Amino acid sequence: MLRIATLLLLCSLPALGNELFIGTVSRHGTQLVLTRCDVAKNRYLLVDAEGNPQPVLPGLLNAGLDPQRPTYLALFAKYDARHGRDYLIVSAVKHLEQGRSCHLPD
């Protein structure tokens, strides 16, 4: 039991103050959008956290996302709303898997 608690703590360290968001990611030009795995399929524009020593989005943009296949993404981020749009300020990626979806119709 102590091992599990320690593992959970270590997994959350890079994301202190953030939440875990899970969904599928799609590329729209130079922008990335996460469609959350919830009934409403909420959509969020992804942006890097300011001052992040290892920006996340350049790596995702260069990951070769295939628009014909879903790409599962789990990331640590903070929610923000700007100009009537929903954003996730990304601090770290936990998991990326091409060809996998978490949405029921897929």
C-alpha cells in the first residue's frame, strides 16, 4: 500500500497545482486542441505554461499526429478561459498514444 501511495505522489510531482486532463488531441495548423473524454466532449486549446523550462507543445506538434487516427493524450494542466474560449495551460504530458481513443463512438 505504501508503494502505491509513493508512486502516486511521484507521478504528480511535475504537476503540482495542476489537474490531469484526458482526451484526444488534434492539430489545427499550429494549434493543438484536446477533446476531453467526458460526455460533453469539452474542447480546449492547448498552450504552454509560461516559464516552463521544457515546453511541451513543440514536442507534440512534431509528434507526427495522424489526422485519420485518434491520438490519446493525458496531460497535467491548469484550466483558463480567455476571450470566451477554453484553454489548458500545459505543464507536462503524462501519456501519448496514437491510434487509441477514449470516446465511446470511436
